[in-house]
Amino acid sequence: MHFNRFDICMAYYLFGADYHTGQWSKEYAYTSRTLNLGFCPSPMLRYESLSENGKEIYDNLVANIPANKR
């Protein structure tokens, strides 16, 4: 995994959209923060469209959420 702002924004946005549990959840805040940074996601953003680095970032985020939230 390497530092790439675009990969990070895409992975965090997608993770927040996929795993949030409501407007006040920590995961939902990820989507808001990336938008506040000026990130404008494509409506076609999917896991499959992430780069290998983006997929690795996303997978690490998923691996770190508690099992009862999945």
C-alpha cells in the first residue's frame, strides 16, 4: 500500500457509503469528510473501479470494523 490521496478518498468514500449505519455514524462521516476535501465521486464508483491500492485501503477499513457491524 502506498500514499495516494485520490485512492484514499475513493476508498474512504466508498467504505462510508457501504457500511454506514445512519447519518450520525462514524462511517457516514467518512463520506462527508471526503466531500469537504473537494472529492467529487463518480456515480459509477464501485469496489471494482478502485485501483489495487484503493482496494487494499478499502479492505483494511473493512477488516477493522467489529464483526457485529458487518
